[in-house]
Amino acid sequence: MNQNFYEAVVDNPIIAAVKNMEDVTECCKHDDIRVIFILFGDVCSIDRIVKRVKGAGKVAMVHVDLISGLSPKEISVEYLKEHTEADGIISTKPSLIKKAKELGHTVLLDPVGAGASTLRTKTALSLLEEIPFDVVRGNISEIKTISKKQGTTKGVDADCLDTVTKHNLSESVAFAKSFAIEVLPVPRVPQKR
């Protein structure tokens, strides 16, 4: 896993997701945002978008499936590696994720809608078994679904029964930590100075 990504998330777990240049500009102004998920762009602009994010000292993760003009083929990941400074990718396509791992990118699974349908749940579980993701990002219901192999979420929003409150915060944090230990590879822990 990219050590910069890991250190940035450990230091401050706020991750911004941007869908336009105005969002990029705003997020780059904030010191507390260290990681930016880029959810827009095209083959002609993605290098400039990533350069803007990196120029602000941020970690840039590109959602390759959302970049216009890039095909769902491995060459798209190679293009991002050679023509941008992206730290990693987000994708739903196993072949792209595998290629990104091969090239040393950080890879992230976002199990959107896991628990909302059998297909989405099985797909997320299959991907987790097949690919060593560096990060799993999802709402609490999606994470519970893939952890327990079943879920009750309706659509892509967290189930109201899974709401994290001050009364169950400790339990929710313990659950998330145990899931991370069980599912994700063990990163090198950076030493705090």
C-alpha cells in the first residue's frame, strides 16, 4: 500500500470526494483534508486534475470508472500510472484493480449497495476474496454486510438500525477495527514524531 495514503488517513481520516474543479479548489485549501477521491474528468484533463491535487500536497485517488474516454481495460490503469501522479485508483472492475496492484497503486473497494441486493453483496464478497485491497470504504451497513456475509440495507444508504450514535460509538469503532484486521493486509505502521 502507498505509505503516503496510509499516513494521510491515519493522521486525519477525512476523505474528500470531488466531482468538479470548484470542489478540487476548495478541498485543496483545507489542511485537514489530506486525501481526495477524484470522481470526474476525462482523458484530456485527468493529468491536470491530479497535478492540482498533488500540487496542494494531497493524496490523489482516481475513480478510473468515472473518467470519460478511458476504457474498462488494463491500459487505462497503465495510462494513469504513466501520465499522471495518481497515488491509486478506485474501480469496480477486477482486471483494473489487479493491474493497479501490479503497478504499485493503492487500491480501494467501495462496496456500494452491498446488502441491498444479492448481486451487489456477492460481487463485493467475490472481489474481497479475489483481490488484496488496501482500503475498504463503505457505509456501516455495507461494511457489516460484507463482514457478516448478510445485510439489511435498503438501497445504497446505511440501514437506520446501523446508525452510529454516542450510545453505540465504542461498539461501532470496535467492529470497524476488527473488520480491518480480519480483511485488510497489515500495513507498516508509521512512527509518530
